[in-house]
Amino acid sequence: MSSLTPQYLDGLIFKWRQFIPPNVPQNRDSLAAFAYSLEYPGMVLQLGPEGYITPEVRLDNFAEAHRLAAGNHPNRAPNAYSVAYSKTHTSAIQHAYGTSALHGRTHPPLTSEEDQELKNYRNQQAFTYFNMPVPASLMDYPITQCAEYMSLPPVLQAATEVVGSVQVTMVMIHRKNEKDMPMCLNCQAYA
């Protein structure tokens, strides 16, 4: 894996820009999640000095790259990071990485149009294509801010197209205390 620097994510975005669909929101976190997923598709886990490089290790590096890019402004980094992957069809389905939505904490701040673009994209991914259910207990909760809304839909789409169904595993890490977090209740119900 490349060594991480504050410019690491911008370099990945530059490298993969032509492969990122135009409907992906044009903020760094959305673009970086897509580019990181292309850089580390996870179909073959590479052997590193400490053994196999697992999705969890890649997720830790993804979060660290965001922390480095935020520099002395940790609130400009997302609160949560996620990876979705198949445990049963590892050669057929790419890993997908995501971040929680920032909603105005970026620098420069998102405009209201950019914020709406981000919300629309996440809604389209989760509700339009996948018809994700929203449990009644979560109707007032802004669930589209979750990191899962970037990583879970592409894996579920591939599972549907490639094998009909698949066991999906989600791993999340929280920026502030770096501890694993479970998926939100909505994504648990769906996955």
C-alpha cells in the first residue's frame, strides 16, 4: 500500500477520476470513497509484512488518510467510515468504501446545492435502486448521513447482478475513538 500523506486522497481521485461516474457528488469525501474502492477492490487480499491485508486494515488506512487530509481541523473529517464486502463471493464482488456525510463541516463549506446533491445521491443509491426499507422507529432520523449509504449499495447491486444473493459484511470505524461501530438499525435490517 502506498504510504499515506495529507495529499494521498487527492492523488487517488486524480488517478481514478475518469472512472468515477458523473452522478457521484463532486466533494472530496464522495470522490475519495469511490477512488479508494477502485484502488483496493479487495478481490484478492494481498499478503503484506504482517500477513493478509484485510478489509479492516484497508478501512483503517482509509480513515487515517482522511485524518491526514483534515490536518489540524479534525472536524473536517467524516465521523464514520465503512467497507462493505462479500464473505462468500470474494472473487466476484468488489469491496466498496464509504464515509458519513459532512453536511457543511467541510472547508470550504458545502453550498446548499452541494449538500442537496449529496443527500439526493445517497437517497437515490439507497431508496430508488434498492428500495431500502425504513423502520418506523427511524423515520425522523437522518439515516442517509450514514457511511453505509456509500458502501453498501454497490455491493448489494453486484450481489444481485452476479449471484442473485450474497452474504454481506459491513465494518465501520469511528473517527473520534477509532473503535468499531455496528451498522445503523436500518442497514442491519436490510443487510
